[in-house]
Amino acid sequence: MEYQEITARDLASQAKAVCSDGKFNLTAMFANDERSINGCFAIYCIFAGEGIFKGLKAVLNSEERLEFSSLTPCFPAAAWYEREIHDLFGLVPIGHPDLRRLVLHENWPLGLYPLRKDFAVDMHVPEANTPYPMVSVHGAGVFEVPVGPIHAGIIEPGHFRFSQSGEQIINLDAKLFFTHRGIEKGVEGLPIELAAYRAERICGACSVSHAISYAQAIETMAHIHIPPQAEYLRVLVAELERLYNHVGDIGNLCAGVGFAVGISHGSRLKELLMRLNERLTGNRFLRGMVIPGGVSQDISPDFSREIQNTLDNLADEFVEMMGLLHDNSAFLDRVNRTGILSRHAALDLGVVGVAARASGIDSDMRRDHAYSIYKKLKFTVPVQTSGDVAARLWIRADEVEQSLQMIRQILEEMPGSQGGLKVDIPQIKPYSSGLGWSESARGSNLHWVMVGENNGIYRYVVRSASYPNWPAVTVASPGNIIPDFPLINKSFELCYACLDR
Amino acid sequence: MINILKKIIYTGIVTEKYDGGQVPASFRGEVVVDNKVCSDCQVCAMVCPTKAIIITGQEMIVNHNACIFCGRCVQHCEAQQIRHSDNYKLATLSGSLADHTGNLLAERIRDILGRSLHIRHVDVGSCNACDFEMGALSNPIYDLQQYGIDFVPSPRHADMLMVTGVVTRNLTQALLMTYEAVPNPKIVMAVGACAASGQVFGSSYAVRGAVDELVPVDIYVPGCPPRPQALLYGLLLAMDKL
């Protein structure tokens, strides 16, 4: 992929030109400390549209002021990307309306930028008490409800600050990045093969998607093609991942309305899928299958039949379970018209995946930027327009059917392992970069990798589906009553681990 | 309504007894080594992504708390002497529960907590895989409540903390405050390789390390993530109910 090189002060105007009135949308934005290569910091912007990606690379000379023109006033999707760049690199987006901290919390001192190359990964960082203001509404009768980071259920950590007037949510501010593990910094210098284990462990529920995105970024850089059987097996596990997520998430949505029968059936069917995953790959989260250069293991024809039989049974049960929701007026009353995300807001925020498709945005990386064997598979992309909890639920149900059909095609057309299962990664030209992407159960996962000397990682960037979607939760919640927030949150079903890294 | 009742009746009881589910042949469990023909190449220790293998003189020790069960050592062993067995029962006791016989403290804790155990979950930086497996314990197949164990919403109602993830800088305060809020006597379980070893993501500015670097840990459950039966094994081991 080529990047058009520009100066940092032209970033906003050039981004507008690339966008060409909405034909291309900002889909990722990140910085890189390239001072040891060319004396500069760089800010990369990746735009997606019309089936291709376009890249901008804004250069900041490290001798000059470390500033660039903010994209946020024109591209709201850039708001969090720029705050993160500001936190981790100390590059200042001029004109950004909200430069509060994002990734680093109160405990981090001012003026230390951990993703710069002159910050040693294991450097001792003193405790600090830097302000981290939350947005709240003031006025007669308005009160605040703070929730988290430790929640009542078995959920990942995040802090939510509701401004309430009675039961109505007036405003919601989210403080996230509690599980920030510094994965991008931690892999710098690691060999490609070892970094793959960490890529696979960014998130449990998106393990396969992350592993595929990472592997494809590496394979693009190395100019290699993996064996056909490996492509089929990758897509097989990717669709199995989507299946267990969607089935489990639909069950969890029932928990949001207290519908116990739905919870039980959803979690039971998910368990059957997790057990299938374990029989297939040795790990219930399908870990260990996708590796850079191919896959680690093959499946036997007998096992193909076992998969098909398991899924055939599951398909019937799933239809019955969905029937319990479709016919249930008490359930429909809770999910219809709850937590509406307008198409306009979804476009502005660059929302992806199920959340985008539920708000009338017809996008799916598997079709629009077809990778691996998705071009050969017949499938449709379900789209709804109401943008509410119900729409996100029905989209998942439709996608379960599509995934089941895709898996059937994969098992029938699998070419066999005579062409091998993996190819070796050759020495990659130092300081070349590659972009890999895949569509997880939550939306597009983009990984950008730059290698240094001897196939070691120089810079690793992960833009998960949850990244553009989290701000949408705070947009969809106001106007609803606070007891509906868990339901709205579950309908987006975002990963904290994916976002925080 | 009639459809709901029909579905419930036709599905029947799906709950399994502990140890009821089969372990598939492909499962990557305990790392087992046959030292007899080790060629002493030490490749296993070098290729391990989490530095879980330590070689001291003639002996190779696998620290299962740090193992992510990826199979890399098995693939790289020149003498082909390393394999994954199907054993997932790898939980170990430590701290106040470690001494099985005669330890008054352990007995006292089990007297108090042994009949029913209430658990609060704390995610201190997990990838959510361990969290989902904990959640699976409440599904109708494992039905955790059949053992007198349940998850509770507040640490003040809890006897035990189940901690998932490597302790991040941003969750340190939450872990310490939650631990503090649990009434005595209390026990802590470190769930999965991140919590038990802190080595999965290496060292970085954003992580503090394993859970036992901040609070005392009484049970370690290896796995990446531990399968639900491995968690059950750890819980029943702690309650002395096996």
C-alpha cells in the first residue's frame, strides 16, 4: 500500500481531499516514531472506500514543533485516534476540541510518552495524580451515577458516568482503557513468530480475527501466498468464531431484559460451539490454528462431517430459540426503539460491523475488501435501518444463518492439504509496512505492522472493531432510561480488551 | 408462553456432573516431558513465548502457571520428547490453603467457606477469554450453583476473589480496593496464565505483573484460558470437596 506523503500542517486539508465528499471514510489513524530512520515522527491515516484503501502519511520534523492540524473538526471519527496519539507520542493536534487523556489515566505523569522509541519498555514510571476530568451535566434535579470499573456481573472493566434527570440519561461519559496492557509497545523488537502469540491474545472473543489480521499484514509485507487449504481453514475458524460470538451474544441480550429461558438456551448453544472449537483446534477460543504463513493443523474428512452434523443440530435449535424471542411481546417491547444509533451518527463516528449494518450502513470487510477466500463464497450481508437494540439483534441472527451456509460451502470445497499448510516467512525488507484486516463478530479489525532489522517488529498498530464503536455507545444511550443501559451496551457487545490493548 | 414451556420440557436436563464432559484428543493440556532421551538442545526454553520453561542442569521444569499451552515447545523439541497430555487439572494451592493436613488456618477457612462459597470476579487486565469461561460456569451445563458456589455482585458479599488478567497500571487501585473490601477470611484465585504468572505480554509500562505481586494468592489455575472444568477443579480443590 502506498502512502501519499504530506507535511503535518496540511493534514486536515489533504484528508478532506482524499475523503472526496464521503466516498472514502477515515478508518484508522496512528503515529510512528521514525526518528531513527529519517529524523521524523509520522502520522498515518487510512481511508477505506470503493473497495480500496488510501493512505496519507503526514511527516513531523522532530526538530520543529510537534504539532499537526487536527482532523476531528471535520472527521469526528478522528477524535479518539488523535487523543491517543497525543497521550502516547506527545504530538499535539491543533484544533482538537477535547484533548483530555484517553489511554493513560491519573496515575501517569505529565510529559512522558511511552510509545516514543527513547522510552524504554521497562522504564520505571513514578506514580502521579494528574487530573482526569469526566464530562457531567449540572443543573437543578440533575445527578450523577458513577458505575465501574468493577461491575456487578462477570464483565470487563470500564467506568461510566451517567448524568441523570430521574431515570432519563442526559449524558454518558465513558472512561475506558483500564485493561491497557501496552501490547503495541511490548512486541517491539520481538520476532514476528513470537509477536503472533500476543496478537492472538489481544482479545479472547476475537482471537481468530486478530490472528488473521496480523498474519495477513505480515504476509503482505513478505509478498507470500499461503497454501489454499490454509485459506479455507482460516475462514472456517473465523466463521466458527463469529458463530459462537453471535449465539452467545443473543443469549446475553436476553440477560439485559431478564429473560431467563433465552439466557439458558443461548449459553447452552454457545457451549456446544465452544466444545466443537476445542475438538477442532485444542482450544475453546480456537487459539493456535492461525499462524503467520498459514495454519498449524489440518482436519480429517471425518471431522468435517462431525462439524457439519453439530452445526445442523445447532441450526434447528437456533431457529427454535429465535422463535421464542420473535413471538414474545414482553421481550420485543424492551428491544424495539431502544438505544437508537442514527445512520448519520454511525457514519460520522466511522462505526463498523453489526452496529453499522443495524444503522443502515451496508458495509462488511468480507465483501467490500474481500480477503482470503471470501470472494469464492456465496453470502449476503444483512442490513437493517432502525438502528435500535432489536436491529442489532436480528442482524446477528441473520449472520448466524449466513455463517452456517459459508461453513457448509467451505467444508464441501476444501481443496485438501497436498499443497501444504504453511509457508516460511522470508527475511522482510527492513522498515517496510503491511496492513492486514478481517471482519470479526464485531466489525473490521485492522493491524498495521512495520518490521525493523532481522524480522523484528518495529511498530505494531491494532485498530480493533471496538475502537470506532465505543463512542457510539455514548451517543446511543442518552434519551433512554438508565435500566436500559446494560441492554444497549450488550447490543453493541464491544470488547474492552480489544479497545484497550 | 406455551412455546417457551415446550422448549424447556423438550430440552430436558442438560447439567453435567463435575468431570462429566469428555476431554477431546486434540486438547492441549499439561506439558509432559520424558527426560530420558533429552538431547539437551534447550530449544524448548528458547522458543517458549512466555518463558515458562526453565532448564536447570539436567532437569527441565515447566512452569504451568506461565504456560499458554500453545504447543510451540512440542513442535520444536528435537528429540520429540515433549507432548501435551489431556490433563487439565493443574490448579495448585498456595498461601493459607497450601498445607493440606493439620494446618489450622486452612481448616478454619474451609469450615467457614466449605459449604458454600461466594465469589466476586475482578478483571485486572484480561483479554476476556478467562472472563467468558467464568461466565460459562453459570450456564446450564456446568451449573456452578449445584456445588453451593455462586457469583455475587459485590466484594462485600464475597468469600473469594477470582482474578483474571495481568495486573495493569490502570487497574491496580481497583484490585487493591476490591481485595480490601472482601471480609475476612478471604481467599484469592489467580485465573489463567496472565493472572498466575504475569508473563504473557512481557513487561511494559502498562503492566505491573502477576496478581501475587499485589495481593496474596491462594489458588493458581493455569490455562490460556483454563477450560470451565479446570476452574471447577480449582474451586473444588480449594473447598476440599474433591
